[in-house]
Amino acid sequence: MYEVKEGKLVLKYGIIKQGLIAVASGKGGVGKSTVTVNLALALQQLGHQVGIIDADIHGFSIPRIIGLKDKPMVYNEKEIVPPAEKGIKVMSIGSFVQEADPVIWRAPLLMGVLQQFMEDVHWEELDYLLLDLPPGTGDMALNIMQRLPHTQMLVVTTPQITATQVAGRIAKVAEKLDAELLGVIENMSFYQCPHCAQREYIFGQGGGKKLAAQLKTELLGELPLLPAIREGGDAGNPLVLSLPDSEATAVYLDIAGKIRGRVKEFDSAIKPIVLKEEPEK
Ligand SMILES: Nc1ncnc2c1ncn2[C@@H]1O[C@H](COP(=O)(O)OP(=O)(O)O)[C@@H](O)[C@H]1O
Ligand SMILES: [Mg+2]
Ligand SMILES: [Zn+2]
């Protein structure tokens, strides 16, 4: 699928120089996909080339959030040129089906698609490839991580999700796969009144911090609950670009800087698993 050379992931049609980062969450609806897109744009603002793989096959939403207009181009039967939106290269199942269509993927087929996204896509030069995982810590997320043992994991949570609910399972996934934990991002941490700037902790306080402590990692940042984030997500106009001078964008840039400082060099002693069986057609 790829090989590690001089601390970089060398793909068939590309190279990942800094990090392959899986964005995970204990459950759906915490803003994982929104965070993935805005973080990609924040890393780009810091001068990096970034790609996103939307691996949330049932709930793919990256194309809508980033406002993806173009389709991938396929040639020679197999080679794929990924569309880019706002400078971010994106591969999503959403490019191949309509958002309203139910997608019923059996695991082997899904794995085949993801392998194809790594193998057959002309990513060219990337610093970071972000992977929006399916929500939860079930088999699907585990399977994906297993195939890509060089991923480092970023966990998105909200304050009200009790750390103990998800920490154990995430820690187990990370441990089982020997995946590096980059840290925790708390989303929807508070609502800031636009009139008096007072912060309301609608979903309580401290969930992200607790989760980070239990996972023995760092809380990388706390993002506000902001109508503009939801509106931007619906309209394909992400916050980091629509409100570049906002406090929330500053938090994203800060998180991006921390991630840049925390990613570990790819380890050539670890070998990626390659699917042998033909994916079901
Ligand atoms: N910080 C935020 N403030 C306001 N709305 C948000 C925020 N983060 C996410 N949302 C909204 O919450 C909903 C779920 O976000 P999404 O990124 O799709 O979650 P997930 O990928 O975890 O299922 C979307 O409507 C999104 O626009
Ligand atoms: Mg999502
Ligand atoms: Zn107020």
C-alpha cells in the first residue's frame, strides 16, 4: 500500500511527508468531520499541503462541509486524480454516490475502497493526510486503523460525553494497534454571547480535559459552539476561511501548530498490511 522511506510514507503516486492522521470520536455528532475540514485548512494556513480521506462511509459529509464541487478523474481504468477544493485534495465515497442514497458497504468492500484511496490516487506531495474515521470505536474504525499502522490518532469529543464512556475503548484501540495518540480536541466547549462575550458552558465543563488525562495525552484545544460553524458547514464555507480573524479560527491555528510539533516521524520498522483478497464486487 505504501512504504516508509527516510521517515516519509511513499505511496504509489505520492508521498506523505509529515503525518497520516486519523480523526476519531467516541460517538457521532460531536463535530469530527467539521473539525477535520477546519483543521486541514488551518494546517494549510501554516504552509502545508493537506489531503483528506473521508473514511466515514455511512455518514460521509466532507464534500458538503468543504464545498467540494469537482469529481475525481479516473484514467487508465484505475488511476485517480483527486479533486481539490480550497486547496485541499479530497477523496470521499460521496464523490461516487448521492448523499441521500443509502450506502450499504460490507467491510471487505470498504477496505478495498480505502486501500484504493491510498494506492491508486495521485496525491502527489502532501505534508498531512487526514482520515475522517467512522464514528465510534467499533470494528470499522479498528479495521481501518489496522490497515494503516502509521496513523496517529486525534480524538474529538464534546464536554458532556463522559470520559469514562469512551476513554477505555479508545485507549484499547490505540494500545492494540500501537497507534500514537496526538491528543484530544474538545468541540462545542462553550457558547460565547455575541453581546457581552460571557461564556455559557451549555454541555458542562471539563470533559475533554478528563478524557485527555485518562488517555495520558494532551487536550489540544477547546472550540466554541458557534452558529457560524454550523452554517459554514452546511454551505461549504468552513469557519477558518469564512471568519479568519475569529477567536475560534485562532484556536484551530493553535491546534494545528501543536499537531505539527507532536507528529512523530514514520517508523520504517512497522509494515503496512496489504489486502490480499479481491474486494467483493
Ligand atoms: N463548534 C460547533 N459549533 C456549532 N455547530 C457545530 C460545531 N461543530 C460541529 N457543528 C455542527 O454539528 C453537526 C455535526 O457535526 P459533524 O462534523 O457532522 O459531526 P460528526 O462528524 O462527529 O458526526 C453539524 O451540523 C455541524 O455543522
Ligand atoms: Mg462525520
Ligand atoms: Zn450576553
